[in-house]
Amino acid sequence: MQETLIGNFVLIVQNRMPAVFRLVRVLGREFLRSYIDELGERVADGDELAEEALEYFQEILRLSEEEGEADYVEELEEAYDPEVHGRLFSPAIIKLLSTIASGEAESVSQLARRLGRDVGNVYRDLKLLESLGLIHLEKNGRKRVPRLLVLEYGIKLV
């Protein structure tokens, strides 16, 4: 049995009952086009990992356009890792995501000011959230604007 502290809760995972991290996110066409452009630049720079992602997001955009949907809703599940996913339930991360969702942040530094936190710490949290697919840091000139992608996330015991 494994115990993991998540916010004010303790998640107990028995060996015969593994936990799964579940994420539901919305990928709008504007985001998809922008992200495909970014991935294309990374592929052109020789990033081999970006190549597979580029093909995946191009296919999602194609399907979205064929089906006439403005947004693509994606459900993802992966093995729960308490070191990574456990941080998503901290009060600081939840407040960060809530502030992004409210549309009150037009840059990382503005977000840090609103939260009363150090810019470097906020940026590290944003990079974690981006790596897990919860947000996208959109380039806007020299600024990075955090955009929320996630509708919901949680832990599912299977």
C-alpha cells in the first residue's frame, strides 16, 4: 500500500488497485494552428520528439475541421506518478490555474504579481503544467501568455 499526500487529502493506493491520472482538455482550432506552427519550427531545428507530436496535432486539426467542430475535446489517462501529479493538487497550483482561467493574466510576470509569488517559481509551475498538457504558454512578442487547456483533471482508482 502507498500513501501520498495531495493537498489536505491522503490518497491510499493499494498494489492491486493502481491509480490513473485523468485529464480532459479542450483544444481549439486557434490553439492547434499556433501549436502546429511551433512544433514545425522545432522539427525544422532537428527536434525529433516534436515530429511525432506535430503529426498527432495535425491529425486532430484535420478531424476537427472535417467534423465541423470548433474545439476538439481530448481525454487522456496515464499512470499516476505522485512525484509529478501530486503537485497538481497543491493550493498554489489550484490558485494559479484559477487565475489563468479567469483571464486575468496577460504575461507570466503579471500572473506572478497577481498571485504575490516570485516570477521564477510561477514560471517553473507553468512549465510543469505545460509539460502535462494543462496549459499552453503562447508566445506574444517577448511575452509568454498562459492559456488554459484543461477542463478537468483528477485521479481515478482502477
